[in-house]
Amino acid sequence: MADMPNDFWSGWIVLLTAVSFIGLIWLVLSVYFTPQSETQASDEPVWDGDIREGNTAPPLWWFWLILATMVFSVSYLMLYPGLGSFSGALRWSMGHELQQNKRDYATKFSTISEDIIASSLADLQARPEVMKTAGNLFNQNCAACHGYEAQGQASLFPSLRDDEWQWGDAPEQIETSIRHGRKAVMMSWQTALKDEGVENVSDYILNGLGTSDSASHAGQAQYNLFCMACHGEKGEGNPLIGAPNLINDIWLYGGSMAAISESIAHGRQGEMPAYDTRLDDVQIKILIAWLKK
Ligand code: HEC
Ligand code: HEC
């Protein structure tokens, strides 16, 4: 209520509430305190010999009940928000309540949090309860893409349990991947290479790159011209831009001739979402420990 668009609507609600309230009081008082007419008009119907129309007030306990609920309503509207943008004498609000709960939570867990932030990854890995929590956290937040036990999925989401870390395997690099997300850009090479070039380079990657007779391979010149800048002279990759290693036989998008040609011809743009607003420092740290275990 405190964020009403403008004072007019707040005033309007106060007015409506006050008018209905006064109306209600008037109605109740009029029922109980209007003098009853004793004389019976002669043309009014009489049933069963002595039953007539009348305006006898309801029993008095009813009056007290209504009075009590009215007193309750007025006190409530004075103490709590409800009357337009008036925030109530107790200044209670759900927002404050939530913040208070968060503060309570933070105090309650601050020692555990500080302890985890201060611990080394090896210490955390040695604590089964921490690893269990991290595993659950992974299942809730990451497994939908990275698969069960981080094994990777669908030739789209990398395994985080193999030896290849496109974006680097140092704890700081993994932290950056999780915190800020990653956006890999490998453009399409179909126009530059044509069908034959795509085939030559794909074959070079599978059968020439990193071997002793790489120099005699038809695809080498094109690889060196178009691909080396990112994937490295020997296909070792570059974690700064997320260019994967092409000679370790670990493939995100598949290692068959067809899958590799597809990667080259049409490009690949894998995207890892950023988690810095969704996970806190403690959660990110235990996830890193869990992934490095
Ligand atoms: C919406 C799907 C999605 C979710 C959810 C997701 N990821 Fe990813 N993640 C990806 C993709 C796609 C990549 C690969 C990006 C690329 O192609 O470079 C990736 C890459 C990574 C990498 C870098 C891997 C490497 O080889 O360097 C790490 C680390 C990672 N994710 C951890 C996590 C963690 C931890 C979570 C949960 C907090 C998570 N991801 C949630 C899609 C996701
Ligand atoms: C601008 C840098 C850049 C250049 C130039 C580049 N790549 Fe890539 N390449 C990448 C990145 C980044 C990825 C990862 C894409 C992803 O994770 O979605 C990638 C992915 C790949 C993959 C898929 C690897 C896998 O694990 O499935 C292949 C194959 C590949 N590149 C081959 C090539 C070839 C061949 C060329 C030259 C014709 C080339 N790339 C040029 C950056 C580059």
C-alpha cells in the first residue's frame, strides 16, 4: 500500500473506508435505537391470529458483537497498513518482515559461512556434509543442463567431470564461469571454406593435427589461416576465449566426422548462464570444491 501511484488513490481508499464505516454505524444504531411504533396500522396483515409485521431489534448480544468487531477494525487500521498509504502505528510490512528473516538467517549461519569461506578447497572436499550439500545444490541449479553427476548432456552441455575445461580448470577460472557465465563464439566457416574446405579441415583435425605428418595434410594451410589464432598451433585450445582443445579426443558437440564438419560449417555458440545473483559466495565456493573433487 505504501507504493500507491499517487496520493489521490490513497485518499480515495481512506474516504471509501470511512464512509462505509460511518454508514455501517448508522445502520446498526438505527436498528437498535429507532423508537418502535406501538400502534398497529389497521390494514397490516395478521397471521395465525396474533403474528404481525414488526421491527423488533435483534438480541442485544448481537449489538455487542458488532461493536466489538468495529473496535477491532478501527484498532487494526490504526496499527497495521490498510488505510490507503497509511503505514500503521506499528510500521509493520511484509518487506521488513522478510528483511528481518534474512538478517536472522545471516546471523544464524554467519559462523558456518565464515568457516567455509576461510577453508581451503581440500578441507571442504574432506567434509562429507559439505560435499552432500554441494551435490544437492548442483542437482537443483545445474543438472538440468550439465546432466546427472555433471556428466554432460545431449552433445550441448559439457561434462564437468572430464579433463577438458574449455574456460580453464583453475578454481578462479571455474568461479568466473559460474559467477559471470560464459558465451562461446565460434562463427560459421561454410562461406570461407566451402564444402571441400570444411571436409579437408575436418579431416585434418581428426587425422593430421598433432601428428608427425600434419605438414603434408591438405587441410593444414586452411587450419593455420582460419583456426590457429583461436585453437592454437597444435590444436591445444585457448581458455581465455573458451576455444576447446581439438586433439584430446574430448568433444562437446561430438567427435564423428559429421559432427565436426557440422561444428565448422555452421559454428557453435554455447552459453553458460551467470549465477552471481542466484547463488551466494558460500554456495559458489562449495560448488567449485565439488567440481574439483
Ligand atoms: C541453461 C543451461 C546451463 C545451466 C543451468 C548451467 N550451465 Fe554451465 N554451461 C552451460 C553451457 C552450454 C556451457 C558451455 C559453454 C561453452 O560452450 O563454452 C557451460 C559451461 C560451464 C562451465 C565451464 C566448463 C569448461 O569446460 O570450462 C562450468 C564450470 C559450468 N558450466 C558450471 C555450471 C554450474 C556450477 C552450474 C550450476 C550453478 C551451471 N553450469 C549451470 C550451460 C548451463
Ligand atoms: C574466434 C575464435 C575461433 C576461431 C577463429 C575458430 N574457432 Fe572453433 N571454436 C571456438 C570456440 C570459442 C568454440 C567453442 C564453442 C562452444 O563451446 O559453443 C569452438 C568450437 C570448435 C569445435 C567444436 C569442438 C567440440 O568440442 O565439439 C570445432 C570442431 C572447431 N571449433 C573447429 C574450428 C575450426 C576447424 C576452425 C577454423 C576453420 C575454427 N574452429 C575457428 C573458437 C574459434
